[in-house]
Amino acid sequence: MEPPSGARVPRSPSPPAEPPSRAPPSPSAQPWARLSAWLECACAVTFDLELGQAIELIYPPEPALSEKEKTSICYLAFPDSYSGSLGDTQYCFRFRQSGARLREPPWAQSAAYRKEAPAALQETAHYFGYVYFRQVKDPSVKRGYFQKSLVLVSRLPYVNLFQSLLQLVAPEYFDKLEPCLEAVCSEIDQWPPPVPGQTLNLPVMGVVIQVRIPSRVERPDASPVQALKQENLLPAPLLLPSACEVDLFRCFQPVLIHVQMLWELVLLGEPLAVVGPSPAVSSEVVLALTSCLAPLRYCCDYRPYFTIHDSEFKEYTTRTQAPPNVLLGVTNPFFIKTLQHWPHVLRLGDLKMAGDLPKQVKLKKLAKLRTLDAKPGLYTAYRTFLHKDKALVKKLVKGIHKKRSSDAQSALLRRHFLELTQSFIFPLEHYMAGLMPLQRAIGPWKWVGTTPLPPPRRHPTASRLSPPPPSLSLPPTLPACAAQNPPQIRPFRQEDFLKTLEHAGPQLTCLLKGDWMGLYRRFFRSPNFDGWYRQRRREMTHKLEALHLEAISEANIKAWMEDKSEAEVVDMVLKLREKLARARHHLLPVKEEALQQVGRSAGTLVGSLPEDLQAVLHHQ
């Protein structure tokens, strides 16, 4: 921060000022249960002549934040280099949890939310901070300037929703202070929970914000939500087209000729620093970059706004090791010198909408990134695997000449990124589907058959995969319950996958030419591939478990138990209960009738045991 009037900046990350002491709300009157589904807390951060940035108020009064987390909020709540500009600015930051243990928000404990919400919007290890910063001349203040930020801290990356909320709340708070914030938190505490796929009406300060919570089944380029027809909503609700999508065209207009390169850099998880003129620009562009991979999740770290006071500063700027896989949004020109060893730096000017094609930043060599006043440009030695999509740029330029709205231009960009990502991911999904065992191989108690399973016919490389063991029947000396797990998913073999590209590659759905195979090889080394593979394997495992449960539900449990010992029956009961509990917890795709039948089978097994064993099992 470079405050006006020669005021001092914080000398070192010192603990923030304690908020005014006040009695905590009664658990029965204000439990803040619903508030915590949306917000961790709201903070007012001011500039103290002795402490620097300091928290003057937190609401609710006792949030579960560590002192390190409060310090992070203090430094991220003020622009790092504001050059004395006056007025209001909004931006977003993201910081890591630093408490003794990770604290999960209420919705993260809901299997339904985890199943329905997009993977990219399920954030549990980081907080998001949404900032409304005001700097105006004020002769009543010793320094001559009023400087204060209102920050909403949340786990939810709903940037549009919370920035719109701040536009309503922050101006009122700066005038009325604590009573205003208390009233707003009380209203949010009455909001319904953020259920994916639902359009919610969220009342606050006499306004109803209407927003649709994103769902996994919705396309990223779907039409904006339409207003609900409710006659009692007076005045008319504030309709948000999206809870979390940023204006892609506004963010990418200076780099339209480089969007292909930027998409590849993000896909491969390359270290990329965005140096913007303000926190608003840097944070918006970083969020736009992470969203251009939808529906693929960006699995690397990203910081929409990052300062020299951040606890990870040394980790990200050290020259003794390669830069980490992270997207950084910064404003302080000091970073231009500090990040010269980074492989990719995007230097931006102000994002201004123009009547013609905005001036495009040029590709520049990293060696030229030496001075603090380096000109806007994309400083990198990277060479793209795929060719540029010139048709896309022509469409966007034509839209500028026809004065097409920014929303329509953003929709074109979002559709382009979506189709490109889907073309890239589809061959991987197709190959993964071929690694699933055949459904007829999934029996209730053991694998079906005594010969190796034939490879799935639907996948061209299945015959080159490692075959199952020669004999799929269990040795008679093993207890039957040892075979109560379904067959395993075959391993992902990169070379086998690459051999499928000739006949089932992205060229079938994408017109872009280039070295697709080289791009996949590089992708395999990125955190994004690891994250995608883990998620898909988890989903496939759940599907196998569901099919196995259905097979168990159709089995004749009485015929199975005829020649079994008491130990085997007890073990089977415990296994079935464990499977039922796991199915309920993970919301496995199993019909309720099948689950009930498995429960009845477990009851039948218990009923066949002596009374003493029945009593033990009933108490477990």
C-alpha cells in the first residue's frame, strides 16, 4: 500500500487490533448456523498510524479464525500499491487456512452438495475475501484521508454474488458502522442454504438478490437464469446472471490473440504471474484464467491478489528452486523484478472497453522484463502445441465493430473454451470408461467365471491392457467374505492411451490443428491431470460399489448361508452394514429398494445366529 500524505505502511506483519469487546450472541437467539453456510465472517479493516492495517470490527464477534488468518486479511484488504487514487474499488483475494486443523463449512459435510456442486466450486482448504475499499479525502482524520475496507470472508467462490452484496452493504456501513453490519449478518442468517441447481431469493437491506446456485449438470455456457415469477417480490429483485462467472471478454480483450496460449498454460498448470495496474484488474483476470478450463477443475493454487506480506511470499519468489504451480495476481511493480525467474509473466494495463479492437499485448522475451516500468506484454518463451484459432478472433473483432454487448462476447469466449476443453478431455474420458470391468463380472459374493475376463469391446486398446488374474474363483480355503469387493478398475497406462488418439482423438470434435500428442504428454505431468484422474477414479469406484450392492440385493442370502460358519456370517453382517453406511454417506447411485433389500439380508443373517451374538450385533 502506498497511502497518500506520506503515511507509513506496516513495517512487519503484526497481529491485527482486537475488535471491541462485546458479549457473544445467545446461541438460542443468534446461532449463526445459516450465516456460516454463506460467510465465515465480515471484517472492517482500517489504517492505524501505529499498527498499519488493522481489523477494527469482526462480525459475528467470535469467528473461528486464527491470528495468522486475521493478519492475512489485514494485509490483503488494502491495495498494495494504490498511488493515492481516490474513490472505491472492489476485488477478490484467496488465502490458505492456517489453523491447527482444517475446518469444513457446513455444506462440505453434505453428501448431496458434494455430489451436485461443480468440483471447482467446492473449496474447503482456502478462504475467499471479497473487498470493498474506500479512500477519500477527510479533513477530520489526522492523516487527511479516510481509508477503510469492508471484507466478506467465505469458502464460496461466488464472486458476483458477494461483490453485488458489498455494493449494497459497504456504502451503508461506512456511514452507520457496526449496527449496519449486525443487521446485515442477521438477515444473511435467515437465508436458505446454497443448494446447487436452485434459484434463491436472498433478502438484504430492503433488496432481494435473486441468483441461481451453480450445479454440476449445467453447461458453463448455459443461458443466464431468468427471473422467477413471484408477484410478492416488490420491489423487483436484483437479478444476477451468474453467481461466480466473471466477464471473460473484459478480462481477455487485450490478449485475444494469445487466448490459445493462455488456455494451454492454465491447462498445464504452468506458473503464471498477472501484473495488473490495480487489484480489481489482477484478481479479475486470474479468476477468468481459472474458469477457462470448465468443466475441468483447475487443481493448482491460485491467488487472485497477492502481496509482499503474504506468508507464501518467500516460497513463491525464491530463485533456489523452480516456481510452484500457481497463478498469482499482483500490482506492486516490485514483483516485476522479483519474478524475473518465472517462466511466464503477463503485464497488463487498464482494462478499457474500446470501440475498436483494444491494443493487443505483444509476446516478449523474459530477458526484457527488467525494469519496474516494463511495458504491457506476455513475457514468455513458451511455444504453443496447438495453432491459433483465427476464426475466433475474427468473430470477436466483428462483434466489437457491431457493438455487440460484452455479455454476448463473453458467451462466445466461454463457448470456445468449453468446446476446446471438452475436445481435449473426451478421449481421456473414453479411455477411462474402457478401464471399467464388465458388469457381468460383478457378482454378489465373488467374481463370476473361472477364466480371464475378455477385454471390453468398446475400447480399441483394451486387448493391450494387463489381463485379470488367470483364475477369478477364490481358493476354497479363503472365507467367502474375502471376495466381497467388486473387481478393480484397470490401471491408466499413458502409452496405451496415446495409441488411441489416431482414431479417437480430439481431432474428431475440434478443428484446431497441432501437436495434440505432445500436449497430452505435458498434461500428464501437471497437477490438473492428477486431480482429474483422482476424481474420475473415485467416481468409477463409487459406480462399481453401487453395481456390487445391486448384485448383493438380488442374491439368495439363505442359500449362501447354508454351509457358512458363525464367524463367516458375523463377518458378512459387518461387511453389509459397512457397505450400506458407505452408500448412504457417498450417495452412491443405488436404488432405495436395493439398499432396503441389502438391509433385510443383513437382518436375515443376524436372525440365524445364536441369541448372544444377535445381542452383540444389535448393540453395534
